[in-house]
Amino acid sequence: MNTFEFLLHGLSIAMQPMNLLYALIGVTLGTAVGVLPGIGPALTVALLLPVTYKLDPAGSLIMFAGIYYGGMYGGSTTSILLNTPGESSSIVTALEGNKMARAGRGGPALATAAIGSFVAGLIATIALAFIAPFVVKLALVFGPREYFALMVLAFVTVSSAFGDSTLRGLTSLFIGLALATIGIDQLTGQARLSFGVPDLLDGIEVTTLAVAMFAIGESLYIAAQGDRGPDKVEAVKGSVWMTAADWARSWKPWLRGTAIGFPIGAMPAGGAEIGTFLSYATEKRLTKHPEEFGNGAIEGVAGPEAANNASAAGTLVPLLTLGLPTTATAAIMLAGFQQYGLQPGPLLFATNPQLVWGLIASLLIANLMLLVLNLPLVGLWVRLLTIPKPWLYAGILLFATLGTIGANPSPFELGMLLAFGLLGYVMRIFGYPIAPVVVGLILGPLAEQQLRRALSISQGDMTVLFTSPIAAVLLTIAAAALIVPLILRARGRGEVLSQLAASED
């Protein structure tokens, strides 16, 4: 079967009534959490992990992917109307989008964001479908040392791409790796770091850690901020549509944003926010209306929003083909795969192709659903901004606790939920990223297993880790992944900071 046949087969799976329902639930939830400041797709997927434990794997993963895409869409609404990005990747949209809303052009700003996201998501999902099989063919030749090098690349990725400090990212990663060593050793059967507690012999539950770090920690952090007063929401004046001039100024930024966002999302050192920064800088350099930048240039909304959504599909390339997460949401989706006994990677395409291709095809349907949901129902999404934060985060705490108890009814597990929640709260206070902890716990045992296998085969010769061409290339990329994000952030954010300074003047 070629890619077209696989994609058509995937569409037949994604079009099943229950899967369509899961996709609709996912994109609706994703849009809602994208609109609400401080609640992102990663938190929502983490909350749903224990709830969906006994559901159909394909339906649950389709719902998670819908939440991811919906969160990317919804973040633009808050950025444009409230000047408060719902997602970090929507920061750039606020620069021009909110200025357009203040000038009475909130409707066209929302329209170019939604249509640009649709165009970018469509192109990027098709690109994902055609690129993934080539990556899988390459990965099928991997042995233990190549897989270990890939795990090292994943560790460096999450350490350098999340947060502003690579050192803090590495610290978070080593916390996760330390937690991964708790329990029974997979090769020797010896108990490690269990301290005589029987509940720790099975190791730390990934679902409990994810829910605690993202949901409990975030709720405690927001509660500690106190009441900062109501935010002003700009009303949508006039038609939620674009003029012919708006279309003419938007279609090229949509395509350029897609071309920038997809490869950066697929890079091991990628991330949506980097693509949006670079897209904004590109549009500012290429625009024929430089005087409008800083005062509400539609190109400054169209390009970054396209890059934002294209990067979401790009992120799924390393996740599905190599099991390598490059965003917080991808890390939680990896935990979602593992709770069903599935490990993303080349073997998943061979052993469970209907699930993988059904998931990829569902993204095409999710994109269409999101376009229909976002523009006509913008008034409904804006009303979500009026929900009092105490109600919102109290509900999250309740939902997280009940979900954890439902999946694992144990007082010890509830204590672990609270302990890790407090850890997540403390890490947020001091600016440590959360995603590396989860990735360390998920991939730590796999990395250890592959390292020990490689050393067993070579009878303890450490040089075997570098003699394979593929392993050497992956380790070189890992070294570059420590440096590339620093350079990209410096260039992209330098443009944005200069723009902010100019707008304040």
C-alpha cells in the first residue's frame, strides 16, 4: 500500500461515527482550553488520561490530537480580544491582533487567524502523511545503540526547547530520570529506591505524575497569584469576515507561515513559539505596509498563526515515527500511548497501522471542524473568559483528584498526586519547566534498557555508542539541539522585543 491508500484507509477509520464524536469532543475542548488563559492542551490531555484509561485507544488518541489542534486555534482568540495569550505560541499574535481589535477590526483578525490555521493545518497534515513513512523506513534499521542515541536526542530536546534556561531544563530532566529508576529493575529483578514501600515496586505511575505536575501544580500556582482584577475583553465590532484587501494581504503569509512552522515543529529542537517568532520577523521584513506593524498589521496575525498550527502537525512527525516528543502536549500524548501499551515509533506503523493512519486522517477532519466551530461561535468562546478563576481551578483540582482515584483507587496514589502537585508548584515558582520531568519518567527506562543491551553486546566497550554512523549523527544533532534553540530564540525574540519597545514608545 502507498501513502494515498494508507491515508484513504485512515479516513475510513476516522469517519466512523464514534471517532467523529471523539474528534468533535477533542476540538471543542481544545478550543475552550486554548481560549482560557493559563489552561493549555497539555493540562487538558493530562486531566483526561485517567478518565480515558478504559476507552478505545484510537478514539482517545484522536480526541487528544483534536485537543492539541483546538488549543492552537483557541489561543488566538484570547490573544486578539484580551491581549493575554492562552498558549505561549500565541504570544506573537497578541502584538498585532489586539491592536486590530482595539481599532475595531477584531473580526478580520479572528478570521485570518482561523482561516490561516485551517490552511496551515491542512497542508501540514498532508505533509505529515507523506514524510512519516520515509522516517519510519530509516528508523527500522535502528539497533540498541541507535535507539539510545535517539533517547539522548529526546532528552536534550526537552531540556533545551522548554523554558528559557537549558540548565533548568536539564535539572528537570534529571528529576524525571531519578523518578524513572524507582521500582523493580527490568533486567535484574532487583528493587531500586523503593525504601521498603510495596506501592513503589511498580514504579511511579506516569498518569499520576502528569496530572499532578500539570493540573495540580498549575492550579496551586494560579491560586497563589491572587486576584489581579478583571481583564478587559475587546468587543468584536462589525462582521467577522475579511475584505478582498485582507485576503490579498493574508494568503502569502499563510503559506510562508506554514513553510516556516512545519519543519521547525518537526525538528528535535523545534517548538511552536520559535516558528511564530520567525514568521513574525519574516512578515515584518517582507511587508509593503511597514508603518502598520505595531499598530495592527494583518500580516502579523496571519503568518504567526499559520506557523503556530503547522508546527502542531510537525510535532507529530518525531512523536509518531520516533517516539520523540518536542512539546509538552506531545509528551503527555506519549504517556497516552503508553497507557494503552503502545510505544510510538517505526514498529507502531507496522504493528498498528490502522491506529496511526486513523489518527493522521482524523487531523484533516479536525481542521474542518475547527474552522466551522471558531468563526460562527466566537461569541460563545469569548463568554468563557468571564468564568471566575476560583471556580475554574477548583473544578480542575476536583476533576484531577476524581480521575486519579478512578484510575487507581489507592490512598498512596492520592498522596503521590499531592506530593507531585506541590513539586510542580515549586518548580513553576522558580521557573523550572515541567515537561522534561514527564519525558524523563517515560523515556528513562527505555534509554536504560537500550544502553545496557548495547553494552552487553559490546562486552562493556563504550566506544560502540559512537561507531555507528546513525548513532553518531543523532548524537551530533543532540549537541546541536543544545545550541540551535538559543540562537533561534535570540533572533526571533529580539525582533519581538524591539517591536514591543517601539509600540510602547
